[in-house]
Amino acid sequence: GGLPGSRPPLTSYRPRWPTLAIDAGVLSVLMAWMVVGPLTDDDGFATTIARNAALTGNPGNYYRWWNTPETPFALSEQLLAPLTQLSLAPVWLRLPSTALGVATWFVLSRGVLGVALPGVAASARVRALAAVCLLAAWLPFNLGVRPEPYVALGLTTLLALLWRARGLGSLGWAALVAGLTIPFSPSGLLVAAPILRFAPRIAGVIRDSARDRAEVVTRVLLLGAVAATGLTVIFADQNWEGLVTATRLHSFFGPSEPWYHEPIRYRFLLSADQDGSAAKRVPVLLTIVLLPVAAALLPRRRAGVSGADRPAGMLAEVVGIALVLLWFTPSKWTHHFGALAGLFAAFLVAGVAMLLRKTSTPVMDRADATAGLAGAMLVVLAAGLAFAGPNGWWQPAVYDVPWAAGPIRPLGLPLDSPLLWAGALVLGYVLWSAPVTLVALRGVHGGARQGPAGHSRALLAAPAVLAVAAAGTSVVVLLGSFLAAPLRRPAGSLAAAALRQLNGDLSCGLADDVQVLPDGAALTLADDSPGRADGFLALGGFDPASAPPNPPGTGMSAHLWGSLAPGPRNTGTLTSPWFALPALGPASGVAVSVSGRTGRGNKLALEFGRAAGAEALPLGERIPLDVVKQDQDRLDGPPDYRPWRSIGLDAAQLPAGANRVRIHAVDATTDRDGWLAVTGPRLRSVVGLTEFLNTHGPVLVSWPQAFLFPCVRDIVQVRDGLAQAPRTIIEAPRRHGRLSAITTDQAQGGVFAAIRPFGQLYEVPTRLAGHPDIDWGTLQVSTARDAYTARYGDISGSAAPR
């Protein structure tokens, strides 16, 4: 019963409470992850495409590629579209990926491992090992609305079907699964990996079921017809011309990398941002370093070693082929590794079981010990490299996880240090002969360890034990950090919003915690005193390429001073006249617009006073928070100080009894950015973002943000190649660099690229409630308006305006 391909005994599927408890544990983790887990970088992208398709019937790309459809890989958006009509709550839209994770668990634990490890697959220890490996590979990649969870389930199911195939019916189901997996994503190409590995078995089944060559050809054609169901899905509402056009524009605008640029994916994996988060590195690096270990140990099976090692070899071949096929996908982002989650988990389980089984064999040679030592050192390096990555995730404004900038060091434990893992290896030598170790190993590989405990056996078990420890640590760190995140900062928390939704309360996601600070009336001078302006120019002294809120001398720019002057760079000091400050309500405040640098040697403060006859008695000064100044610690390069921005203070921050305010500015630097410009003070109010958007639609939400605002119903529609002009735009945080304005970037081929050249965008000040230093994103009002009449008609020439 231990040979690959043999049917496992029925007793291996007999329910037992430990294995049922493990099933419940996996389901509980996946359900909890649906609530607290992170965003993927395309959740908003895919969701808005699906929303627009549900509203307009147009399955075109909402943001990019000139609105061409996602053909031939649009199936995930098509399945998502009807769900968006029921609710836009993230916890609801994550249900499919969670269900796919549950299905993948059962296919892996019963289908794949049931035939790969028939003697022990149903044991609690192997089931627990499988749970750890799958969670380590699934959690960091496959939550959300991207297509990888579908591909992961398809690949795992196909592997199980082909491994168990005994008749033509099994191949028919496998062909159907393969055909329906391809339309989800370019990574659907990976279905070829199990097909190539099991090609001899497929050919044997077809030959055995046919009486002559004609029947062989007939059966091949029938299987091809079943697999062609995928083409039916692809072209259900698209034609060949649409596919050609979409492919051409996708290639033109990109990303569309040639196969030999595959190392870019691994450069991203080792980067210091969300593409290279520690949890994403762990399953990939562990798999890569264990592949050569398995390859070194398996060839000796031909010299009489038991065929029980073959499952690990077969899975190593499938994973190796899949990693090679990944080279031919057009983009090189690390999220595509999520399609391999089931394969990674299956190989890790079989590889660990093979290594531990070998420790019980009566004959050990030097080659085995050498392979074990080399494997242990590779796992040590892989674990250190993995945990050196950050605990970084997409849109970090919605969760405050520990070790966001890396490395991962819980309680000061340096998980990023190979020395720590090497120390664990040494400790393993000490514990190797402990009775508890004997019991654990007996449960995993199905037999007791024979003979005296020696260094060779310990070295062979070392890579297996270390790999399981690294995978388990990754799962614990990941779950612990995201359970802690909403406790560390509830404001803006995605988990907190999901809990409110599950409780039946109305939740508008991130909008619940974003406050808009619209401008009010400009303050008037309290007296005729000119103030003091040494080195500051009145109504000038700013970068002419960046216009103030209003033309100098008018509106909010009626009073304006700046220190940018021609000639040698200079310094200066400004103390403005006193401005009359009316009584402020609790939802109001005072603000100014600034350009240039307010920190790093420069200073901008608002000084408050109380009228005392013809004079004003100073009550103290306050320094308003400038988010751009804070960005210098978060952005890769220096922030752009030139654009005018609003900064200010709430009524609660002002000194009691203040009814006068003036500006105190200091330019104490002479470098290129060492200047400062400021307008006179004005009032501002505080309103919730949802309230503001309800009267400022239609709204364009950039794709990095679009998953976070379920109450924004009045979105800009893209219908028949025409896009509405938005009145309000929500853009991504500045820390995303080029992605902060990608929705209106002309280089991206989006239908909203005309907003910037044909209109003007004005930023409305906002903040995350209680955390004004957090860059949640930006809110902009656009002056662009629709000024055309669209006519629709048939080729006969009849048309009607619409």
C-alpha cells in the first residue's frame, strides 16, 4: 500500500477527533484571517472592475489599458461582479477566497496526501504538519479578490486527480479542472506542471481504455473537448478581436516582461517592501532550498531503496516544473507565488516525511549525512533571510503591525539571524535521543527509529525539523501581528471595520475614521500694524510653477509671504500682523496654506493672543503638523515641498480665550529647498469623509484605495468606452510613490488620463482621526466636467443621443 499511485486504505479516512480538531483549527484560522488579514495590492483594482461590469455590463478594465477587457483572464472578476451588487464590505468580498482556502485544505489533506502518504496521511501529526505548511503558504498570498486562490485550488485538485487516475473518467475530470483554471490568470499556465509529470500515466490510461489507434485518437479529442470548456468561458461575452486587442495593449502598456526577466520576481521577493514581506519569503525559500536536498537523496531509490520516497520526488518534480513555467508569465510580481500554495504545502509535507522516515532506516551512509548537513545549513540561511524581511503589507494605513520595517524580532528574539537557527540545530543534537522526539518521529514517518541515535540520523532530520519550525514560526508571527494590529491602532483598522460589519453595524470602512477639513472664510486683520517681514516678500517668494490656492492678493491668498527670492540664497524671519479670530465651535479650527519646507531648519508656528485694548496679549504658539514634513522619514527619496498644502489646528488645540492669531515663520536654511511660503490664516471645519462624499459625487477611487470605501456608491462609471468626469478623487498615500497618482497617469493608458491635462485638481485637507501623522491617502476635487453629447446607433446611421 505504500507505492505511489496505489489507493490508500479506507481506514486512513476514518474520522478521529484529533484530525477533526485540526480541520476545525484550519477553518477557524482561515475565517479569522478573513476578518483581520491584510489587503492584496489588486483588491481595489479587481473589485472596481467587477463593480463597473455589474453596473454597465462592460467587463473592460476600469483603470488601465484603455478600458480593454481582461480577456482571456477575466473569470475571477466575472464571478465577483454579482457579489458586489449585494455588498461591498471587504469581509463579504473575501468569502470566496476563504472558501477556496477551505477547499484547498481538504483536497490537500485528503486528496493529495492521502495518495502520497497513504499509510500515515490521516494521522494527527501528519495532518498537523500539513496544516502548518498550507497556512504558511496560503495566508500571506491568497486572501482577497485576486485570482491566485482559484488557481491554487485548481492546481491542487488537478494534482490529486492525476495522481489517483485509473480510468478515462478521472482524466475527464482532470481535463475539466485544467480547462476551467486557465481563464482565471496567466498563472493558470501552471496546470501544465502536473500534466507533464503524469504524462506517462495519462498515456497509459488512454491506451488501456482503447482497442486501437482510432480509439486512442478519439479519447484524446474527447479530453481536449472537455478541456476546451475553458475557451467557452473565455469567449462567452468576448470575441477573438477583443482578445487580440487586449493582448496588444497589455503588452504595450505593461507590465509584460520576457521570460528571461524572471529573476526580477525574486528580487521583489527579497525587497524591503510588501512584495518581500517575511511571511511571503518563508514558503518560497523553504521550498527552493529543500528541492536540491530531495534531489540528492532520491536517486538512490533505484539502487534498492524503498519506493516510499517516491511521493517526495514526484512532488519535487511537479514544483520544479511549475517554478520553471512561472518564468513565462508576463508580470513578475511575488503575489503569483500564491498560485503554488497547495503545491508548496504538499511538497514540504512529503519532503519532511521523507527525511524523517530515512532516520529510521537501518542503513545510513555518508552521502545521506552530507545531504542532511547541507540541507540543514540551507534551511538555516533561508530562515534567516526570510525573517530579515519586513512585516510589510499593502496599504499599511489600515493596520499597525509590529516589525513593519523588519526584521522580525518578537520579544527581541533575532529570527533574522542564521546563528539563532544554527543554535536550534545544535540544540537538536542534544534533544535527539529524548523519548519525546522518538514518539514524534514515529508518528510522522510511520515507524520507530531503529539502531542507536547517531550524528548521521540527526543531520538527516535537521532540515526537516528546522523547516517545520520556520513555517510554524511564520504562521504564529503572522497571526499574532494582525491580531495585535487593531489593538495597537483601532482608527482606520480594516479588522475593526470588518468586526462592525459582522456585528450588523453600518461601517463605511476607512471612511469612518477619515476627517475632511474644508476651508472656511479667510480671517481679517485685527489692526493696521504691518508686522515684521525680514527676508520674506509680500505676495511673492514662492515657486511660480506651483500656484497658491488663489491668485496672490485674492481669496485665501489675500495675504501671502514667501522667502524664495532671486539671487543669492538668503534667510528670513516673518511675524505677520494680528488677525481677528472669532469664537470657534468644537468641529472647527484655523488653517494656513504653506509651500516649501516647514522643518529641517525652518519653522512655521501660529501664535495666539487675546485682545487687550489696542494691543494683543500673547498666549503662546502652536506648531501645526505638516504631513509632508513627516514624509521625509517614510519616502525613499526627499518629499516634494513645492505644492501648496493646508495645515492647521483644531479648536481644542488653541489656548483658552484666544481671539487673535498671527504667523511666525523662520527660514534658517540656504539649500535648494531652504525656503518657505505661507498664506494668511483662515477658518476650517471638520466633517466626516462619508458626509463629504455624499454631496461631492461622482467619486473616482484610485485602485490602491478602492477596496476600503464600501459606502461610496456614486462611483464614476465607464460605459462603452466613455468615462464620467469625477468631481472628487481619492488617491493613494504619497508613500506609494508613482502609485499615488497612477489612476490619472497618462503613461498607464487609463480612461481617466485626461483629467490632469484638461482640468485642475485641488487637494482638500484630510486626516486619520486621532492620527494626523498617518498618510492614509489624499482627497482631491477636480474642475473637469463632461461637455459632450454621446450618440449611439447601428451601422444604418440611425442614432439617438444619450
